Amino acid sequence: MRSEMDGDVRPGPETVVAARHGDQAALDRLIAGYLPLVYNIVGRALDGHADVDDVVQETMLRVVHGLEGLRDPDSFRSWLVAIAMRQVRDHWRRDRTAPAGGLDGMDDVADPGADFADLTILRLGLSGQRREVAEATRWLGPEDRELLSLWWLEAAGELTRAELAAALDLPPAHAAVRVQRMKAQLETARAVVRALAAVPRCPGLAELTAGWDGVPDPVWRKRLARHSRDCTACGAGWSGLVPAERLLTGLALVPLPAGFALYGAAFPGGHAGPGGSQAGSGGGHAGSGGGHAGSTGAHAGSGAGHPATAGGHVPPAGGHAVSGEHAAGGSASGSTSAGGQGGTGVHGAVVRAGRLGRAMGHLTAKQVAVAAGAAVVAGGTAITAAAYTGNAPTTERPPTAERPLTAGPQPIPSAVRTPARTRSARPTRRRAKPGPVYGSNVDAVDRAPAKNAPPGRLPVRAEGRPLVFSGKWEQPFRGSLGGRYLMFYRDDHLTIRGRGYFQVRWEIAYFNRPGVLVMPTWTGLKGKIFHVASGGGRRMDDAVPGATDRPHTWMGRPDKGYITLPQGAQQMWQNEFYYIDGEVTLRQHERGADYNLGITPVSRADVAADIGHAPDPAHGIVRFGLVRDTGRDDAPVPQYATREDVVGPDVPQRSRLT
């Protein structure tokens, strides 16, 4: 990275060194120079979510507090980008766990007026295929948008591949694979954008989108892409696509919104960030009745006037000076942040409205905690307000030779000691009674039987009332893989209750995205579940009859790539059959490799008929099915089943039933 002396638009290592040693002017230049880069990363990754400003603010706060320990000034940009990506992931983690309703739920969705694709198109004046690329970004899932936010800047010349890989905490080779997969999804989305923009619209596409709410998402991208590939009218949209990286080369960053300013609470000495003023090096003075934010006073007036900027006042929509009364709920006169300590001035803070900012006098949760001298929670760990006023150890340690740069969540020192856990007495184990033990036959990887070997007799298990299904799934549509309840995307889930049989039908979508498949899981089991049979006429690793581009299986082919299973995973068949006597939740964990599931309640007779079909290669049936059920409790259970309520992609790849 060239220095400022060499004419680079961003501050160089010498500015990092000066800022690290307390040069306030250097810190100003450093933050001003890199704020647009952080805003573009966060804005595109969160797709214009109402919390973009808060995540940008938190990123810059952590950068400033961690700057003193940065040993290698040349690594500043990589370190900054890694922190930004960590804050994006922390945001999604908090968003998933935040309770619905109240203040925490008021802005959980993207603000349509702040859609980052629209901002990109309008502020950069994009047209033609560049505009199509920007519009296509709306169709990507959260994980792909995170990667896109970095790759877009790499294509534009703002980041290097090494910096992208470091931000993802991946080796360069693995990062390259991730980028290629994301680009394939982006290209698919571009074809969808073209098909939807065609005038007149294809009749088949019009029929397919009749029930669509008009909001782009990955599930509808798959549906529309499947149609456009098979449609002669829509198929033209796949041709003539200029590589996206060529379209983005040299493209400018999306400018910061008018009035954008960082919170004064973020910086030692009351620095308010570029575009704003300093909130007061001695604590910040907010003039009463709407005056200017001073530079040395420690008094917060009773009114919340507009803070001063280089060009005058920031309008109310762009930022506000906050009174001590707003911040701490008490007397505003003579108060300073963090229990009266000088240094960071909350009262003259320049803020841009975020989720809690709009709800509580334009304050973030951390600003409220700083003003009150209270403890706050960050990433689930308690820390004191002093951590945000320069009086506590930094929560972001720069990379060193002993501790390399990573983009994963880092531990935050706790200011609250938790009481030591006391071990409860270990219960006395009873000697197991002889006979079948439920859950003893799990996690077994088996070999395929001979293709012409007919299945054994399927044991009879009691069937009760029709099974009850609830959760998050997709309705069947023309051309889908089959099934009553469809799960296409990560975190789709289905809770199944009752006593009876059901089928899980697999679609291995290697043509969308190959790679290692993250298996679905069975969680929160109450009662018992058994894996009773496998069918559908094929194991998914069987060769496709009549295919000339061998090895071509239902797991992939040479020109598209292959989907592989994690170590220890049992190879799935087209149809897998289960018997439930109780309740369990099946959850889709698509991450990387693309796959879809279709779930349907069936009877024992349906299972027996499916697995009893003789091989018929002309119709894709290459083998008989397989009976797994013994009729007793030692019958196999599904892999990755647990009685614990575990959700998310980090479920250990083992079953835990006893």
C-alpha cells in the first residue's frame, strides 16, 4: 500500500504509526481515509440493513481502541477488514438471537430506502450490465453477500486477494474456491434479473411468479433459474454475460450518505469522525437550547443542540448532540461520560440514527452504558463502560507473530467474574438389561448392496393419526424435486410430531454449487425415531444411466463439479424413509454445497412399494431399495440425531441419543 506521500488516496503506514502514538490529526486522517471502505464492506454485506451505521460505528471503535497494539503498520488494512467482517457476523448472530418485538425488533429488516443495490446504481450512475450486476446482488444469501462485499472491492482494485482471504480466515486456495462459487450464484442471479426485465414477460415465467411477493431471495433465485435454463425464451439471458470482474474493475466506492458521521463516544478525546466535529477533548460541551458542540467544556446543557461540523451544523437527520439527561436518565448539569471522567464526550456525540439511536434519544446501547458508567454486553460477554472510554484493555488485539490475524470471533475480557460451577454428584449407573438398546446403532457408514438384490421384508410398526408438521418450509411448485414440505435454504426446518412414517427426498444441486455438503440434523428428539429404509431407485453416488461424460453420478459430473460428503457421513439414497414415535426437528444446514430436501408423510405400504421397484435404468431406477429396520429398538436411527436442542451449522457431526 503506497503512502500518502506517494499520492495514494488512503493514509499509509506512517499515518498509522503517528496515530498509534497519539497524533490526533493522524487519527483523523486514518479514520477519514478508511471509513468509505468500511462503509462499503458493511453496507453491501448487510444489504442496506437499518443497523449498517451501528456496525460501521462499532468497527471503527474497535479499530481505534486496538490501534495502540498494532505492531505491523503495513497490516493495518487487513486487520481493519477482518474486524469489519467480524462485526458483520456478530450482527447476524445477535439478530438471530434477539427477541421479537420491542426496541430490539423495530428494525430487523432492511430499510427499502437504503437498499445497497439501489445506492450503488444511483450514486455510481451504473447502467447496462453493470446495473444488472448490482441488481443481481439482491438475490444472494447472507453468506454470499458477505463474500461479495469483499470480492466486489477486490475486483474494483480496493483490496487484494490476500486481504480477502485473511478477512475470511481462509487459505488463499480455499478463498478462491469460495469466490468461484459465489460468482456462479451471481451469474445465475444476473440471468434471473434479465428474465424478469424482459418485455413482454415470458408466459411461463409470469405463471411461475404469480405467487411471488416481489422480494428477491435465494429460494426464488433457484426456482426462476431452473425455469430460465429450460425455457427457450428466458434462456437467452444466459448468453452474452460479460465477466463481472471486468465490469467492476476500477469502479469507485459508493460514497458515504449525506450527513454520515461517527459517534463522538467512539474516540478518545471526543473525536466525532470525518464529516463531523470533535465533541470536546475535555468531555464535550453541548450548548443548551441548540448551541454548538464545544471543544473543551465538561458541561452538558439541558438541550440537545446540533453539533458543529466543519461546515456548520449537521441537520437533525444527520446527527444530534445528546444531553446527559438523555444519556443517563438523570441530571444533565455538569455531567461527563463514564462517571465524570474526562476523555470521551458522549454529550456532544455526533450520531447517525440506528436501531436504538432512533428509539432512545438517538443513542446506541453502548453510548447509554458509557454515559451511565454501566456494564454492557458484547458478544455475550460482560465488559465495563470503561472499555469504551479508553480506561480498559482493548477488546481487539492486533495480529502478531504469536497470534496471527483471524477473522473469527475473539474472546473479550470479562469484567464480571462468574461463580465457579459446582459439580453435581455423578448418578449411579444401572447395569443395562439384556436386549436391544435404543440408539446403539448410529453413525454407521454402510456399503451399497448388489443392484439386483431385492429388499427384505419391512417390519410392521404401529401407525397412528396423520403426522403433524410445523416450521419453516417452501410450498411445492411445478418442476420442484417432489414432496409436500420443501426445504431449500439454510435454517429451513420442520418439526414432525406423531407416530408414523415419512419420506425425505434428496436433490443434490451440484449444478448450482458443488463442494462439501453440510448434513441436515435431527434435533430436540422426544421419543424415538428410526431410519427404516432407503429407496428411490438409486444411491446418489450411482452412475447416471446413459451418461457419456463419466464419471457422472447424481452427486455431480466433470463439467459442473461434485458434491462430497463430510468424513463419516452415510451416503444418502434418493428417498430415505423414517419412522417417528414422538417429536423431532429436521433442519437444513446448506452452507457451501447446494442441496434441497422434500419431506412427505407416507404409509408403510408406500415405503414397501418404493423399495420394491425392480431396476429400470431407462427410467433412472438402477437398484432395488434397502430395508434397514429390524423391527426392534436396535434398528438404526438417523445420523446426526440428538436429544439436545442444538441448531445451526456447528452441530457436531455425531449422534447423541443415550
